[in-house]
Amino acid sequence: MEIISGGVTAPIGFLAAGMHAGVRKNKKKKDMALLVSKCPAKTAGVFTQNVVKAAPVMWDKALCDDIGLCQALVVNSGVANACTGEAGDVDVAHMAELVAAELQVPVDQVAVASTGVIGIRLPMETIAHGICELSGMLSDDLESGSHAAEAIMTTDVYKKEIAVKLQIKGKTITVGGMCKGSGMINPNLGTVLGFLTTDLNISQELLQKTLRNDVIDTYNMLSVDGDTSTNDTVMIFANGMAGNDELLETDADYPAFAEALRYINTYFVKLIAADGEGTTRMFQVQVAGAESKEGARKLAKSVVTSNLVKCAVYGSDANWGRLVCAMGQSGIAFDPYKVDIIISSEAGSLKIVENGVCTDYDEERATEILSPDQVCFHANMHAGTETASAWGCDLTYEYIKINAEYRK
């Protein structure tokens, strides 16, 4: 696998565009994106587990469940189209109809995504104008893909995109992606929107299985503020234009594709954690020696979700009691007197807990290790062989400011 320039337009047959249409007040911020495949693409998706699901989530879930094909995706930022009742459903359908008419594609092959403020109607006149404009701006160049990645942002500080290429069954396959995420993030698929494209030939069923399995250990192991959005959506579109024979799960090359998805989604998760609202520091929790895989996941996720741990990370404070406490409330049984904890970063590493008891470590050295913008906590449970990783960010004064002033 090789990392290459670009994002969603890197694979063969994908075009994109992004622009400021007027959904958001700030004219400097792009707020609508359009992504198109030159032919119908096999489509898979994983969506929010929040009981309250936005109208576009329900539309896209039906698309994946019913025909599993998509030729166009339209995204707006600024308004979530969540908790908008039947009117929200009508607006989603209208957005799809407008795209279908502009591009001459079936309406049931148009996906729709939204992110932004919950509870208000979409400005449909503005949306309609944006779709018309975007349709004339579509291009397969890398810049257009970047514009689309920028347009799906809300409180993100920077756009997030990547592309990789690899060999599958004698053909060069490309996988590209863009995502957004900064606040309201505790996915069990705030808001996470992730869109991947590939020119791979693969069945919709295997594409769905691969994506779902991957999300469990990537997006679902991320927490910025502990809130699960109404709009969380991760989708992948595979148009088969690379010309490879259909990839099967039993093929020797299948693990390479699964690895590419894991690499891209892990890359995005780390970027989202580092770009958390007001964040100064991203942290990773690695759990080892757990009795079960699910147990390892829950232990790691419990730590990154803890506000007390997040505050300790902000203060570069090796308050290991907060880590142990967070693991203790995870619902997973373990022997606290078998737990070892090590902290690490580019500044070095230090064991601060051994067999559940504080080591005689130097506090100044611990603070030094926890001061870089990326740090890691390693917890060995000494109960088995299973491992898991989770990602989060610190909790800062700026987070409160951003979420108090987000409408401006």
C-alpha cells in the first residue's frame, strides 16, 4: 500500500465539487459538496446508533439496505436536518430529486448527508441553487476533491482527506476519502461524516461487511465529548472502474483491501481526535492483556470518554487514579491489583502503576512526557491476550467557548 496525493477524486471515475452556497452565514466557509461516480457504485454504510436519527441518515440507510447502489452524494454543512419531522423527510427527498434531475441519474441512487444545527429546516431555496451550481463545477482533479472535503466541515479546524493505492488481483486499486468531525463525537455507528471512494470491483455484501467490521475498531473507539450525534454517517462507494476481477473474501488480496480501509479510517479517527473542539492534545489508550476483545474495547473507550481523564490530559497530569476509576466503571470485571499503566509520548515513556499500585515515579518527568500534543496511556490488565485502542482529546476552556458561540 502506498499513500498518494488526493482524496475522494483519487480513484478512477469520481468527480467532486465544493462551494459556499449560503447555508452558513460565514461566506468564507464552504457549505455544500457534491460527489459523483461516472457509473453506479456499490454502496455500504454505517450510521448513528442514536435513537434520534436525522432525516438524511434514514434516507441513506434505506439506500444501502434496498439497492446498495449510488451514483451521487450531496452534503450540506450548517444545518443537520434532524428533529425536523415529516418536513425534514420531504426536504431530503427533494434534495435527491434535484441532484437526480441535474445529473440525469435515478433518484434512488442519490445519497444525502447533512451536519450542523439540530432542529431547524434546511433553506431549500439556497440548497437548490447550490446543487445547480455544484453540478456545473464537477471535476476529477484533486483540488475539487479538497474543496468537497472543506465543504463538509463545521467546527473543524482543518479539512481531512487521504488516498492510498494498492495492488488487487493484478490491478492498481485506489481508495480515497474525506471526513469531518470535531465536536459531538462518541460514535457508535459530532458529528462524524466519513465518505470513502474506491475503483475496486467488489460485491455490495462484502463491502458492507468490511466497512462494518472496520468501524468497530476505528470510529466506534473515538470520543471527543461523549455525545453521539443524530447524523453520524460513514459510507463507501465502489464503482469497479479499476477493472479487477471481483474481489472475494477468500482471495489472497482481500486482507490488503481490509488493511487499506483500516489505515484510512484510523488516520481519520486520529485527525478527528486531534481536531476536537478547542483541543490542545490528542491521546490514545492502548489496552492489552484483556480477557476478551469486547472487554478490551470497553475498557479503552471508558477511559477516553472520561471527562476527568480529559481534564488530566489537558493539565499534563499523570493522575492515574482517574484512568483506573474510568476502567472500573466500564462494566468489565478485572483484578485492579494486576493492572500496569505506562505513559508515553515523543518525550519518552514511564511506568506509573505496577500491580495496581503507584510506582515511585518522578512527577516532573511524568509531566514532561504528557506535555506533547500526542500522548498515550498503555494499560495491561494481565487477564488474557486481547487488545484494543481508543482515541480522544483533552477538555479545555476553549471547548466551552466554541459550543457557546457556534452559531456566530
